[in-house]
Amino acid sequence: MMVKCKVCSSKSNYFGSALVLTKYKVKYYQCSNCKFVQTEEPYWLDEAYNSAISAVDVGIVKRNRELAESTHSLIVNFFKKTKSFLDYGAGYGLFVRLMRDKGFNFYWYDKYAENLFSRNFKGDKNKKYDLITAFEVFKHLPNPIEEVEAMLKHGKSIFFSTYLLPKSNPKPNQWWYYVTIAGQHVSIYTRKSLEILAKKHKLNFITDGKNLHLITPLKISEAKFRIIVNKKVSPILNIFRKRKSLINKDFERISGIIKEKLK
């Protein structure tokens, strides 16, 4: 049976196998054209998502703090007139809270996780946003084309993170990012595969060459993008481009909601 690439529809060849969730022998396939790596149909996902945030994700706080700095820098440099933002696949809402603390009007959407840090700022499914963020989401998508289309209904620019498959072309069990023990990473991308996803919607693809990427109708210098979102450079740049925090405003709003419920 021929396996079709879920990004470009070319033929995908058997790439390797690995034990997923320590018990399911899962086949991986790689596209002969764009080199996108996909698993066989992921029948184990319900079990993998018993906890929406994998227990092995010990870097979640550090990563969100770094991403908040990169996003802050991206917005003030390339999206200066933007007013509203949506974090797609927001998890527990930590990133949204960090961005609101920084003064950016962020809301959230997530199919699976219970929001803990920004529960009163759920996004409006009928609203358009100036920028969508989707950090560590793409690797979870069993059907990337459909999910990207869903994201683009909320806004035309997506700033996202996912590690590109290294040039050494590692197979399952040869690269940490497959995280087979958790069973949630079913899609691994190359630059070419993400360029194809962007072109399907007549959008531009910009990348730092590693794990931060932007799909957008804007024309942005990739060299400048790499500097602006760099995790070491962005915190320094942000010192000079701060916004007024939304903490006090959010406190007043949430206090009002609670008072109404207690009446």
C-alpha cells in the first residue's frame, strides 16, 4: 500500500520503526519529495493525551519565557500596529499570561488542555486576530494541511515553533525530538515541507533555520528575522520597546466577573 505525504501528496517511503509509549511498534514514513516525516495513522493518540502536557516536558517554563521574549520582539519590529493575538494550542495558558503581563492583548485556544493561567481570556472562534502563535503544536498535527487551514481562519500570520529535521536525516530513536516515550510527536518537518504549507495559501515562509518560523503575507528579511527572534538578542532589544502591563487591568476585569457570580 502506497503511503501519501500529508503535506505535498508525494509518495512516502518506510523510514523506520520505534516503540511508542513503550509498547506500540509504530512505523514512520518519509516523503520522497519534501522529506516530511509522518507516523502511520496514530491510533494511540487518545492514550498519549491522557495528560495534555507530557510529563517529560520539563522545559515548559523556560521555553515559554524564551518564547515570550521572541514574540515580544517580533511584534514590536514586524507587527507594530497589531492589537489582538491568539495563542493556538495554548496548553495551560502560561504563555498567554506572560504576554498579557508584557502588555500584549493575547487570548487562547486549545482542544485538549484545561487552561490554568489565563482561563478568562479564551479566544473568540469568530474573530480575526492580527497574529497567531502556535508553539510546539505542529509536531502534534496528524493532518497538518487541515490544521493550518483552521489556524488561518483566525488570522493570516502564524508565528510557530517546531524543530526542523536535521540535515543528517535521523531516524526514530536517533533524535530526541521524536520523543517516542510520550507518543505525541507524529509530524516532523523540513524547511521544504513548511515552505509548501505556506505556498498552498500564497503566503511567505520565514525561518531562523532551527525551530522558530513565520508564515505570513508580509515580506520580511529572513536575516533580520533571525536576529529579532533570537533568544539571546530579543530580551536585550525588548528593554527599549516595552508596553504597559495588562496585569492591573486584568485583575479588575476578573474581580468584576467573580463579583457578578457571587451576587
